[in-house]
Amino acid sequence: MSDHPTSASSPYAQLDWDAQGQPRSQLFADVYFATDGGLAETRHVFLEQNALAQRFAELPAGGQLVIGETGFGTGLNFLCAWQLFEQTAPGDCRLHFVSAEKYPLTRSDLQRALALWPELARYSEQLLAQYLAVHPGFQRFTLSSGRVSLTLLIGDVLEQLPQLDAPIDAWFLDGFAPQRNPQMWCPELFAELARLSHPGTTLSTFCSAGDVRRALNAAGFKMQRVPGSGRKWEVLKGQFIGQTTPAVKPWFARPSFNPAARQALVIGAGLAGCSSAASLAARGWQVTLLERHGALAQEASGNPQGVLYLKLSAHGTALSRLILSGFGYTRRLLEQLHNNDWAACGVLQLALNEKELAHQTQLAAAFPADLLQPLSQPQAESRAGIALPAGGLFYPDGGWVHPPALCQLLAKHPQIRLLTHSDVLELERHPDGWQACSQGQLLASAPVVVLAGATDIRNFAQAAGLPLKRIRGQITRLPQTAASAALRTVVCAEGYIAPAHAGEHCLGASFDMHSQELATTAAEHRSNLRLLEEISSDLSARLQAAQLDPSQLQGRAAFRCTSPDYLPIVGPLADASAFLRQYAKLGKNANWRTDLPCPWLDGLYVNSGHGSRGLISAPLSGELLAAWLNNEPLPLPRAVAEACHPNRFALRNLIRGK
Ligand SMILES: Cc1cc2nc3c(=O)[nH]c(=O)nc-3n(C[C@H](O)[C@H](O)[C@H](O)COP(=O)(O)OP(=O)(O)OC[C@H]3O[C@@H](n4cnc5c(N)ncnc54)[C@H](O)[C@@H]3O)c2cc1C
Ligand SMILES: C[S@@+](CC[C@H](N)C(=O)[O-])C[C@H]1O[C@@H](n2cnc3c(N)ncnc32)[C@H](O)[C@@H]1O
């Protein structure tokens, strides 16, 4: 399974269980761990040969260690590393674990396998609680209250690792024995391990085969045989001594800026700002969240219900990959939200015309059935609980969320200080950091600032050139009736309607590219009611829509914030005019190669442009931002992070000679 999906067959591991209850792969005809002592083998081969106990204990204050693995399997190696980390690392350090897995276990198989290790229950329970929406591509998990990040790369390791940008400190080379899985143990894989390594990166594997040792040596690892454990006579351990080659273009490189203190201002307390604050606070940053209103989530993020809807492409576009990763991340985050404030009731997208039907047919062929399923009209009606004009595509893990509650959850952290009634009008750079002021009065200062004020980030000169547009949208609040209580899923066509929250259904939403007004209008309530009629005349009748007077209806209007390519804008900001001067030659030669450093505005970052799907893109964008800031593994493929980078517009303009 890749994130250029080609097959909708089951992506999950097919297992047999032996008499001792241990799993065995049907496909590879091999065991997941030594049947006579899996824990001891993991500890000996992977933890000890990478000297992890000592390295964890010696981490500097606020330090981190990044482990990479080929083949996540049951997660045993991960759980053992996590346990050792908690036992030995200083309290303010973090662990990142990145693991590629082509055939993830189903949740029930994972639960069964991990039940074999009661001493790891404290860790496996946390993993199992988050083990959902494990769809293709990069899937980020936040564990141990943010101290541990797990990034699963769901797909073939040879397709996934080339997309990874991560400074790996230790490799666990796992993945069934080479004779059972020869495709994986190849020079291309070893070259990728080397690309992601730096001097001092270590590697270990249970395999002691001479050709594996020689190939790893050739890739730049100095390997040696060492005694094994159990039935294994010998295993391999090694260290990277090869050359590192930075292949990244300077305008997408990681800024080398190192703030004097881990303190940040986040300007704007909607989904983007609260997510940025949460990801930084989880990493030990002191965050001041500045919001001009009297509370958070008062603008676009203030709707009563938003839909977790995946607008995917069958062609593996950057946006589609972002959506799949972002959906998984938000979906796992929601497990912490009070269940009155969201529902995993599924989302049904109706196929009301031939074009939509053809698109849905492509998607159904491209993605696994646990992500989306085509439903006939009778099946769709039985799912939704109401009469419908057509069948469609059902997303069983989707649902609705009360966005303000999600913002509250994200911003509720002892390291986050919310400053309301704080309208930042000026942002000035001083030798010791950035100062946020309002009419000359200092509101707060810090070495790092995240601009998360949707389109209004352009009011700051430093971000004025970003091409963000406002699109007004209005939702209509419809009181629930006894008959409308039958609605069991979100149903979407042009518009959408969700099962009731607090006695009301949210019906949305209009699109107006021109109006700058925030007052609701009867005309848009009327057009929303037409969207409802299109979704289901049965539901419209159940809600007695024909009797409702649009001028009396309650609703809410706000502005979406979109970019020209519909991708969010997330990452470090450069000085716009210095950027144009520095890279002017690109105007004459788009293939010009340079290592001239990017003129970054040290400490200034953006998280904006979440369009109509901030629920899916904003939380993971908080993680992406934190990864740029902390030199961590990116939670998205490099190409997707570049597609979301603030510099992409200036770069395109230069290349097009604009
Ligand atoms: C009608 C409508 C329906 C939608 N439906 C869905 C849906 O079903 N599913 C979905 O996923 N998404 C939906 N969206 C989109 C989603 O709401 C947005 O993508 C998301 O809320 C954007 O979050 P944000 O934090 O970027 O922006 P906002 O929520 O607008 O937050 C920006 C914040 O910054 C503050 N701010 C700005 N400038 C300053 C300053 N200088 N100083 C201090 N504070 C400042 C603002 O006051 C505001 O609180 C919908 C949007 C609309 C309008
Ligand atoms: C021996 S198991 C790993 C055990 C695991 N590390 C643990 O702690 O349980 C090997 C894993 O590698 C995965 N795998 C095999 N070939 C792969 C490939 N080409 N890409 C990604 N994963 C692969 C298998 O699906 C399997 O889950």
C-alpha cells in the first residue's frame, strides 16, 4: 500500500497464531519476534546494541532522540524503547520513533499480540487507545502527554523512507529475515538509511548475514558482528561514518536559528493558533496565545459543528496526502474530547451526478475500505436513517466536531497563557526577540512568533505578500425535531447537515467570494435550505423546512481563509525582498543550483490558509510547525511540507518572472 494508492485490497497483516498465542505472518511465513523470548531479543538486539540506556540518560536538558525502524509490526520494539526512555531519560527530554510498515496489524490483532507482554501494559494501552485511522502515508501519534511522538509511515519502506525528512540517531533494522523478505533488504534501503543518518547515528539488526553486513558497510555504516541472544549466535551493530549530503534546496531548508529561550507568541486563537500552541507546549515551550476577542474560537473556528470530511484525490496529490495524514491526527486527538462535543458518526458524500459518481468510483478503487466505502441508495439510506436521492461514498471514521471545544482542549495546557482582548497591531523585531504591540503598548514578547490570524496575518508587513483570500460562509442552525432525530450520519452534497448537537442541526454552508459582511442574511439561509432539499427532501420535511421563515432563522457567518493552491501555509517566513534579491537568478534559470542561505526572518513562523477543512489540516500543521522549530522528524512527506511552505509563492513568482 502506498500513498499513491493503487489497490483497495486489505492493507492489513494477515496473521496465524501459534499454540503459545504468538503471531506469525501468513505472507512472509515468518514470526514477528523470537518465540522463545521476544522481549529479551528486542532489548538485546535493538536497545543494547544502540546503547540507548546510556544515550537516553545523557540527553541534555530539553534534548531528544530520534529512532528509525523498518517494520513496525506489533510495536514491541517501540514499546520497549519507550519504556527504557521513561526509565532513563531526564524528564524534559523527548523521544521520536519513526517506523515504516507496509502491512499494519488491525487494532484487534495488535491488542491480542500486545497482551503477551503484561509488563508493557502501561505503554501498550496508550498505543491501543490511539491506534485508529491508521491510513496510508505518514500517521503521527502523540503519546505520553506529548513526550513521545510516533510517526508511522504506512506503505512500503522503499517508497516511504525517500519521503522522510528526519535526523535519525539510531536505526532498528527489522522486517523479517532477508531470505523471507529479500525485496526489503536491498542497497536502495541501505542508501536511504545512510541519507537520514549523521555521524554518530547507530544501527542494529538481528540479522548477521555477511551480505547484509557488507552492503551496510558499503552504504557508509561501520558494521560489526556481536554475540546474539537466545537462539541467535550473532547479530550486527554499527555506526554511520559515511558522508552526509544535504539535498534540500536552501529556500526549503531547516532554518538554523536557535532561540535563546523556548518561548513563543502565537497570534490568533482559532484552530490554527490553538494547535500551534498545543504542539509547542507539549515540547516544553512557554506559549503566550494572543487573541483580539474576549475568548478563543470566535471567528471561523466558532461554528457549532464542523465536518471531518476528506476531499481526497485518487492521484496522490500533496493536498490529498495532507488530508489523509491530517485526518488521522485529528481523529486520534478527538479521542480526548468530551463525547458531547463530537461524534464519529461517519460522513456520507452523495453521488448526485455522473461526474461525482465517476470520481467516487476512482476513490473506491484507490483507497482501503476501512477509509471509504461506496454505498448503494438503499445502503446509504439505512446508514443515514433517512430517505436519500442517491447512494454515495461513506467515510466510517468521519463525523462532526464542535470546533470551539477542540480549541479549548488544545489550549488547555499549563504552559499556555491565553491573553484575550489582545489585538496585535504591530510586530517588531528587537535584538532579543519579537515584540507584539497594540497602539504602542507592549502586549508580549518572545524570540519566536507564530502568525495564526487567518487572512489578517497580512496586516503584518512581514507576511503582507502571502496570497491569502477570504471567502465568506454562513451556516444555518435548525432546531432538532422528533423526526429529524433519525439522522445518524453527516450527509453532504453541495452542502452538509449533521446529526444534532445540543438540540440543533448545523446546515452549511454558503460560499461568497466578495462580501466582507459578517451579519447573517435571509438570502443565504434560503440558499442553505435549498442545499438541504438537494441532500434529502425527506430530511427537509422532517425539519419542517418549508414552514421556516428564513428571515427568522438563526445562524452564523465567518470567513474561510484560502490560498491559491488550496494548501495551508505552514512554516518559517523569509524576508520577502531579500528573498527576491538572493534568488533573482531563478528568473533566468529555473534549474539554477545554489546553496546561498535563505534570508529567514529569525523566529517568525506562519500557520494559516486552512480553507474549508481546518479541522483536518490545522492540528497536524501545529505538529509540522513544531517540527520545523525543534529540528524534529517532519510529520508529513518532505514534498508535502514543501507544498505547504510559505516560500512556495515567492519561488513560483521568481521562476515565472513575475
Ligand atoms: C461557514 C464555514 C463552514 C466551515 N465548515 C467547515 C467544516 O465543516 N469542516 C472543516 O474542517 N472546516 C470548516 N470550515 C473551515 C474552518 O472553520 C477553518 O479552516 C478554521 O476555523 C480556520 O482556523 P484558523 O485558526 O486559521 O482561523 P480563525 O478561526 O479565523 O482564527 C483566527 C483567529 O485569529 C485572531 N486574530 C487575527 N488577527 C489577530 C491579531 N492581529 N491579534 C490577535 N488576534 C488576531 C482572530 O480573532 C481569530 O480568532 C468552515 C468555515 C466556515 C467559515
Ligand atoms: C519482524 S516484523 C517487525 C517486528 C516489529 N519491529 C515489532 O516490534 O513487532 C517485520 C515487519 O516488517 C514489515 N515489512 C516487511 N516488508 C516491508 C516493507 N517492504 N515495507 C514496510 N514494512 C515491511 C512487516 O509487515 C512486519 O510487520
